[in-house]
Amino acid sequence: MPPTQTVDPGVPAAVAKELEAMKLRIQQLEAELKGRVTTDQPTMAVAGTLVKATEADLVPSVKPAVEPAQSSSDSTASQASQTPAVDTQTPFAYADWTWLNGTPRNKDAVWDSKFFTPEIRFDTHFVSSFNHPKDDTIGGSSEVFRSNEIQAEQISFGGDFHWQNVRGRVLTMFGMFAVTTPRNDASTGRGQWANNSPQDMRNAYRYVSEAYGGYHWNVNHGLNVDAGIFVSYIGLFSYYNFDNWAYQPSYVSSNTPWFFNGLRIQWFPTNKLKIEPWIINGWQSYARFGTKPGLGGQILWRPKPWLALVFNNYGMGEDTLGLIGRSRIHTDDSIEVKYYDRPNKMLDKIAFSLTGDMGCEYGGGAACFGDKKDASGNIIAHKQAFLGWMAYNRFWFNRDKYGLTIGGGQINNPGRYLTLIPPINGADAISGTPYFTANPGDPFKAWDTSLTFDYMPRQYITFRSEYGYRHANVPYFVGRGGITPPGGNTGTPSQPVILPDGSTWQPDLRKDEASLRLAIMVKF
């Protein structure tokens, strides 16, 4: 059927014909655009398994500036054909979870293939302790370690392999993390491995943060079995600072595990629920501390796009070096709520997270519920427990270009079994230090607060500035005099340092520490 003549009759016929042909072509293009549905979707890593994100989560919908008039029934049918179907099969793919604390905020994969999805991370920071330690050392943290220096905390590359239901993941760990993370694991002090040096096991894993292989079964909404080193979920915050709302998390996160070594099973009975048992060597350990392995697991439930709950539990493992028969139990539970979501407003999102932890050690001179005494009134087992919480509130501005986080928390850890040992005279978790003991009953109470501002011009980079204040009831943080003996770390870390005049050297430990933290973090 020829097009209807709608142009000015005074226009030459040849020109009118050309204009009508152009109009018809525009209508055809609009119809093609309206009917087109993108099916080639990028992937994201969610809950330890690759899942597909819906198109609505990744790109804004695009509509032509002018739409032809249509009946209500035609409009409904047209909208249904334009709206991509929500993925209700892949776990957690029904919503966008990049707002969560401890979750990468990347919505798009830079590059992907059927076999490999790469991942690259860089984290460089400058931290200034207001105590101004003369040896530039910062203690009591698993995220910041040096003062008044620019340091590369994390340099990682690797990614996810996937082919015919076979899974594999590797992520390297270079930078400060490669030294500071292994020093907090004392399990390598038991037994020998190569050259009769416990350090060799640390060196074997030092440059690896994640490395596992496994298989996926199409059971319910997915069943995965993986073996190797995988990230721990205890503490809510991610191992990697780019994923978090704050740079230095509170003690509940900073003092609890970053990794597990063992076997995990991920079962997704629904697309909103994950049940994940663990059979592992121990509590953030490359090896076993005693004769029992650690058992634990996670339940992750995300019933609504604005609500996430996670429950982690651990038990049975003997996790104190040199003490067979002392076991540990721990529970770590969090809730995250996005209670404001207005994408077109200057203040576009607000969310909070709340985490609570309880745990204890029992047996071998330790007890969960108060000191135990014999018939004569002598203490035979001291209270060895952990109780803490942390809470954060996050604001996003200008379509997630800026972020502001306020938060903090506190712990009570008598026995100090989860309190990080200050690196006095080169001390680590194996050597311990006489300057900060971790005997049953030794008190440790602490609290902290922080204010974090983020500038995020792209989803792959964060410029972060943060002020934080930490306090303990006993001297713990590095003071102006530092914690390095005169002449350097030349003595035995487990013994006091004796000076040439016969006196005993003392490190400068303070009850308070305020610091400024600046970081540039990149993730592809």
C-alpha cells in the first residue's frame, strides 16, 4: 500500500516521494527498536557463584521520544514485550545487590567469555596515625599497617573459570596483604613441611587469596561443591576494601577470619536462599591447630530487593596453638536494609548494616560462662569469650557518584583469643609477645567509630577518604615511640628485649589512636 501523501502540495513530487520514504523508514526503525529484547547478558559473581544479572539491573530502559497512540490493551501488550523477563532461576538474580556492604558495586563485566571471567584489583593507600609513631608502624588492624607512607595494600589478578559445569577460581595476593594476612595464622607452627620450617607453609599460600576448583549440579536452583582456599563470610565486610562501605572496619570484622581452607557446599533450594556447609582446617588457618577440623556454615537469605540476612556459625575446631582439647564456637549474624531508594533524587539511596558476634573457647583451661573453680576455690578455667557488634549507615548521592558512611562498633574479648597481636619486635601469631599477652582471662575491651567519604566517577574506581578513632581499655595502639626495639627487630619476639645497660626495653603502646586514611581502589 503506498504511503499517504502528507506533505505540502507545493513541494515537487520527487522531493515529496523522498520525504515519505524517509518517514516510513523512521517508523520501521522505531518498531524494530521497540520490539528488540537483548538476550546476551553480562555476568556477575554473587554469593560465590556466577549468576546473570537482568538487563534492567545493568542499563536504564530507553524509549523513543514520541510513541504512537494506542489502546490500553495494546499498551499493556507492548510494555510486556519490551520489559525483559526477571531471571527467577539463577540465585539472587532477581534484584540488584551492588548496594550491599561487602559486595562489589560493579554492574557490568568489562570482558567475559564462556570459559573465563577475569578479575583485577588494585588498592593503594596513605594512612596517617595522629600518634605519629617514629617507626611508622600501625598495629591492631588487618587493613592498615604503616603510617605516613604510600603503600600498595592489594595487587590481585585472576578470575573465574567455567566450562561444562566445572568451576574454578584463582585470585593472587600481592602487596602488604601478602605478608600481613599470613602472620595472623598460627596453625603453621604445628608440625613441619619442607625444610623443617613452619614459614614454608605460609610461603606456599602467601601470594594466593582465593584458589579452588569444583563442580556445579543443576539441582533446584544450583548445587556447588568447591575445595581449596575461599573467602570467609564471617564479619560481613569483604576481604577486599573496594567492596566495603568503609576502609577500616570495626573489630567484629577486622579481628575475624578473611579466608578458609577446606571444602564448601553451596546449595540454593530457592533463588532467594543459600545454605552453605563448611568442612575446613580451622579458623583462618592453612593447617589444623589440633586434632579436630573446623565445621561451620552459612545461611544467606535475601527475600526482598531491599533486605539481606546472613547467619554464620562455626564450631568444634581446636584453634589454639599447642593446646589439644580446647575448642571454639562462634556465631556471626548480620542484617542489611536499604530503606530509601530514589534514583532520580540528589540523595538517591540510604542503607544500614548491623552485625552481632558471640563466641567462646572451652576446655584446656578456658570456659565460656565465667571462671570455673575447684573445691578449694582455685580458678581452673578462665572465661574466654568474644562479644561484639558493629553498625554502619550509608548514603549515596547523585546516582551513586558519591558516598558517605558513618559507623563503628565495640568488642569485649576476655582472653584476647581473637585480638590481633601487635607486631612488637616482629612478633606474630606463632611467637606471641610478652608485651601483650593473650592468656585466659586477660581483659580486652575496645570501641571505634569512622566517617568515610567516597568519590566514584566510574563503577570500577573509588577515591576514598576516611577519619577513624579507636580506643581500648588497655595500652594497645602504637604511640609516638613506636614498637621497634633500638637496633631493629633483632631479638626473639617471644622474649623481652634487654638493653645493653641491663634494663628491659618497653614499646610505646597507647589506649587511643586517631588516623586519616586515603585510598585509591580499582576493580575490573
